[in-house]
Amino acid sequence: MRSRVRDWTIEKYEGFCVAVKDSGRIVLPVVDYLTDPPEGRKLVIRHDVDISGKKTLPMAKLERKFGFRTSYYYRKVKKTFSPQVMRTVAQLGHEVGYHYEVLDKGRGDVKRAKDIFDKELEEFRSIVNVRTISMHGNPLTPWDNRDFWQYYDLSDFDLVGECYLSFDADKIIYLSDTGRTWEGGKHNIKDFLIGGNGSERPVLRSTNDLCQFLKTYPQDVYLLMHPERWSVNFKDYVVQAVRDWLGCLAKDMLTRLKKKK
């Protein structure tokens, strides 16, 4: 992998794809891992689309070039919910799912959250075949959208998996690009798997570090990536870098305030 290529760019992601191929890992979308996982060292790649639906296309097309099938989860908000984009991503062979935030939208009211979930899932399923879902973790709200599943079952909605609750943290290591680093959940306030031994997380500050880790780590790996973070030009790179810096600053402040309470 070319180390001189700027990290958090689509060029760097192409280098990452080359490294994944060389590692011999089997790349899977979430639904395949949960329903019919093959033998061998596996790599689950999930993309949460938080800000821009159209920015998923360069990444989805690049993955198709390497023969990878991954998962893309779209929020039901104006800038991310694009039927045309979602259909295109599905036609490229990827899984497309629902990035739900219904307790946030319902302001903690479970009945209202259920009505929103029903309506939004129906809208998604009018476009693509949704079999798994991913919680959106907004650090600025007091609710955890996973708590919705204390009142309902996935089977109630003909779903086979939820991206946090359906994985065993003792059997797969979860890493995220949140905060522009792979440092094992350093900036994840809500986005983490339940359970597992956090003390065993590797310190991976760059995508080069991640690529080396994938070559040698003996067990399955589960990656979360946000497509808007992997910039296609320098302007996007600067805008996203500033957004990430401000986001990390805000999360650090929230964490310190919670500790004082």
C-alpha cells in the first residue's frame, strides 16, 4: 500500500482494497456474515451514510472493481435518502439497509418511535430489499436508539440482524473510522458492540496500520466506515477534516461533562 497517499481519501481506500485482497480475507456484507458465513478469516465491511447519499457511489464502485460486496446503511433524512443512489448501490451487488434513529426522532416516546420505524422501513423497502439495520448514534441526544429493541424483536419487522446487537463482541473485533482514526473506539460514545474485552483493542492510528493488522490478526474483523470521510478531492478533504476535528472536540467535552456529574 502506497504510504505517501493522503489518508482518508478515495485513493487511500483503493490502496486499502488492494491490501485486503493481499491479506486473503473474505469480504462480506453484514447480512451474509449473520446468515451464511463461509469458512476462513472474514472481514465484514459496513458503511453508515450519515451526511451525503451521493458520496457513497465512488466507494461502492471501487469495491465492485475489487469484487467486494459490503453493506451501506442510509439515514432517512433529506441529504442521505436518495432512492436513485440506493438502487445503484444495490445493483452494484452491495447490501443496502436502514440507518435508524427512531428514539431520537420520537424524543424517547417508544410508541411514536414504533410508528416512525414502520413508516420509514416501508419507504426503504419500496426501493430495496432491507434485511438488516444499523443504529445511528447521535452523541448530542440523551437516547440510545438500540433501546428500541427492549420493546420489540427484529422478527416483528422481518429483519435478520441489527449491526450492533447481532454480533458477538467476543468472536469478532469491531473497528471504526469515527474521529478520523482506527484507535479502537476512542471517539465512539454510542457506536460500539456490547460486551467484549476492550483492553485487547489494537492501537491503529492510520489506514496503513489497519492494513498491517488485517494481514496478521487471526480472527474475524468488523469495520465501520463513513463514505463522506473518504474524500474525492482536496476541498472535500479539508471540509471533512474540519468537521471531524470539531466533532471530536465536542465529544471530548461531552465526555468530560458526564464524568463531572
